[in-house]
Amino acid sequence: MASDEQYGFVFAVTFIILFSVLLTTIPVDFQGLGETPDMLIPLEPSTVTGFGDYEDYQKSNFSTVGSLLYFEYNDLAGRNWKCEFADSAFSLGAKIFYGGFIFLGTVDSVKFTSTEGVNRDNTLSFTEIDADADDGVIRYNLQYYANGASAGGLVFYWNITTYGNSSSAAWAANALFIVHGVGIADTARGDAGALLIQLLFLQLPEVPLLVNILLITPIWACIVFVLWFIIKESIPFV
């Protein structure tokens, strides 16, 4: 004769299987309107994993001095960053403010280390980017040149179908995209906790209510089952 625990186990397994089948067969119309993608060509998700915040650079947004110097400023992680292209090489650094507000033109430069561990120092040429990239994508780890502290990551990517393995050709066509991200792994734990709370109370952002209900039902079912089992085992006459 099967016990209540065996019935509960069979129910839980059956429920999980049915839930998985239903979840994988959700009609497209129930998945929301979606968003306009920020990036123009696909990126391997691991390339930008852990970016708590980011800013992007593109040639069309750079200011110019003469015909040899391009630069753009962005605010990121409480600092004002300068991305510069001069003498066929990129450099990146955060403005240094003396007394908290006086800027004398100096920057806290960073050095670039490829995913293969190759140190490119504080400038990146097209030749180096081409050598480090894989299918038109490369992510560099950034460290402040002065103290070695992390300054996030920098991603270069372009469409190799159109521009081949030439980042310089993509740059000339305004199709070389640069993403500077910070906060790697710093916000993941807090974000996961907030996401779980939103899931439990049917408040997932930009997720249709029906999908949220389908996601949370097995979790609440398990919570209720565990509570019932604890109460049952704690009270002798139940």
C-alpha cells in the first residue's frame, strides 16, 4: 500500500514533467511584445556576462581634432571616461579631477588584457584587435594602469560577413562597436535575489502574467507540499 509520501513524490515528479512540457510549448503570442535589440549583430552571451552597467562607443559619436584624433566621453560607474583613437590605436581612461572638480587633461589610463591572457598594455591597434578576436568579437579585461585595480571589461565586435577579419574596415564604415562594461559579478547575487522575489509575487518585469504564473506554480506547489509535510510530521494527531 502506497504511503502519503509516495503519493506526494509521484505528484511532484508528474507535475514537474507536465510543467516542463507546457513551458517549452508556450505559444509565441504569450511571450510579450519583446524589445528592440541594442546590438546590431549577435554576441556570445558570455562575452558580456556580469556587466552591471555599460556604455558603448561608436565612430559616429566621436569628436575629432584634425583628422588623426577621435575621442568620446561617457559617464560610467561614477567616473567620466575618455575613449580615444589616435595614431591608429585605441586608449581608454577615466578623467582625473583634482580637488574633486578641477580637470587638467590627465586621465587614469587602463591596460588591456585579452581573454587569452595577452597583455596589450594601454593601447590597442587594429592589428592587435584582429589577432585577438574570434569571429569578429573580443573582450578585454581592464585594469587601471596606476594601481592594477579592475576597471571592468571592453568588448569590440563587428560583422565579419561584411568586413571579414578587419576591424579597421569596420571602423572606417562606422560599423565597429565598442562596449565598456563594469560591475562584473558585483551585482549578480543581489539581482538574483530581487528576481526571485519578483517571481514569487508575480512581478517579473516585462513578463506576461500567464507566463509568470506558469513559472511560479511548481515553486509554490513545492513550498506548500514541504510546509504540509512539516506540519503533518510535527503534529501527532494529524
